Amino acid sequence: MTTTSKTYLFPAVVGAALFFLPLGVVAVVFALRTRHLIEHNDLERAAAASRMARRFMILTFFAGGLIYLLLILAFLALGAFSS
């Protein structure tokens, strides 16, 4: 592989902080592993770690979005937003 892989570190940290922490931490770990492997010129393993970071980042956003949606629906069902 001749090109460097994306680390996805910033979106992984944002996802961990704002959406779903357990999956977000896994995404951050893979993003940091990608950065480390790129620094050590192990581009094949860096690409694999980058793909895993991306997968967990996407799962973090979907899981967090689903949880937020369910919370809003629960609040609506309980009448929290009625006047």
C-alpha cells in the first residue's frame, strides 16, 4: 500500500464524547493504533486498523443516534414536552 490510511481520530473522539462511549472508546483505540502503525511504517496493518476505526466510529454514531431517538420518543410518550 503506497498511501497512508486515515486515522479517524477526531470523529472517533467526538463520537465517544457525544454519542456512545463504549463503542467510541474502541474506535479511539483503533484510531490511535492506526497512527502508531503509520509512524512505524507498517502500512498494511495500519490500513486494517483504519478500517476497524471507521467501522466502530460509524457504529458509535448509529448507536448514539438510536439512543437519543429512543429517549426523545420516551419523553414524548411521557408528555415531557407538552404544555
